Amino acid sequence: MSVKINHLAIISDNYALEGKFYQSVFGAKVSADSPPDGAVCFSDGYVGFNVNPRKSGRPAGFDHFGFDVEDLDDTIEKIAAFDPELLVAKRPGNRQFAGYSGHDPDGNNFDLSQTDLENRRDVYAEGEWTQDRVVDHFALRTLHPQRVAAFYTDVMGLSPSNRPANDKNHYLTDGRITMVIMPWAITDFAGTGITRPGLDHIGFRVESIAAVRRDIDDITARNPHLAPRSFGIGAESKARLELAKACCPMGAYHLADPDGVLIDLCEA
């Protein structure tokens, strides 16, 4: 498949701490070229992560994702052909990955890149490798999941995966990473805080969930600042955890990173 989902981005006030968490727990590797005063940039060997320092006017959290495409001009033409109201913006040259940014019909924004772009650097300019703990999927809650899924299949070239009967989600893949498109309804958040439509969680495939949990215990014993934020403690948080379990069948264990970004784990 010519398109790759190989960029995820988090915005955080605690960007350095967030980076250490993903390195320590999931074995992500930081590029030697990452500047000490900029975003923390790391990879699992396929997906590049940016944890960007939060600036005024930007909310914290799981912020956006990105595609590596064969031909940017062709992709931009396909976006316009799908819906002329969908716009694409050229990004500043200081981005490690993005050449352009666009959005789907529900306004969820994503980055676009091409392998030979001059701005590509850090982990996005390094080769792939294999490791035990890798990104498996990520999920997006959106108002019109069927149309959004059609956009990512028709325009971006992702392939639909089989889904269980009565499952309202759409599962799209680049052959390695699955994008889970879930319906958003305000009534789903009864009993807990309401989260607006947008990116929901990141899913990792690991060699052993029990091993990850032991590693988290060991890591936080040495450095309590790297402890995951509590998830499922208290009535509202329990309701949010139950919603996470009910909405995405791909994860078998749920947690949050130190900033509260939701994560689920599945075993290889």
C-alpha cells in the first residue's frame, strides 16, 4: 500500500516528561538530531511521534496524525475532488514531518508528507526497525463516521478491515496501523465528563500486557513523575473507562499517560 500512517502528535505542557514516558514504557527511540529546546521526537520503528510543547491558544492532548503519501500533488487533487470545501495548507519549513496539513469532512486535521520533502528530518528521515512494543491503532470519535471513513478510503487509500456484526465503528488500515473511526454522541458521556469530537486514544501492541504493567511499576518506583495518570478511579473516571472498553474492542487493557492521553494495549 502506497500510503503510510506514520505520524502521531501530542501537545503537552509537560512535553519532556511525556517523551520520557513513551521511551521508558514502550521502548521508543529518540532521534539524535532532536534539538533540546524543541518537540520531543521519537519512533517505534514505523510511526514517528511528536510531543510538542503547548503554546498559547492550543489545547493539550492527542492532537493530530499524519500520512506519508507517494505524491502530494495527487493527494491534494483527490481531496479537492472529494469535496471542494476541504482545504489544504502549506506548513512552515521547521516541521520535522508535515509539508501540508488538511482536514476531513468533520474537521479532523491531519498532516501530509512525502519521503523526499526537504523538511523531513529526525526520526522521519531515519530507516525503519522492529521492536516488541509498537503502535497498533488509534481511534477518532466523530459525528459522521460513514462519510469520514469514505474520505480516508477514497482519498487517502486506506483499506477497510472486517468488523464484527453490529459494530458501529469503521476500521481502516495502511497494512500495519489501524485507524478506528467511532461515532460520537453526547449521550455516550452520561455519568462522566464530556469529551468533544476528535482523537480518542492510542493503541499499542505489546509482547505481554503483564510485562508492561510490571515495567510501569518498576519505572514509577524509580521515578514517580513517570507514573500514568489515574484512570478508572472514582465514579466519573470509572464511567469513562467503561466507555473506552465498550467503544473499541481492540484494546484489552486501558491506562493513561502522565498527561491523561488515553492508551490501550493488545498483545501480539
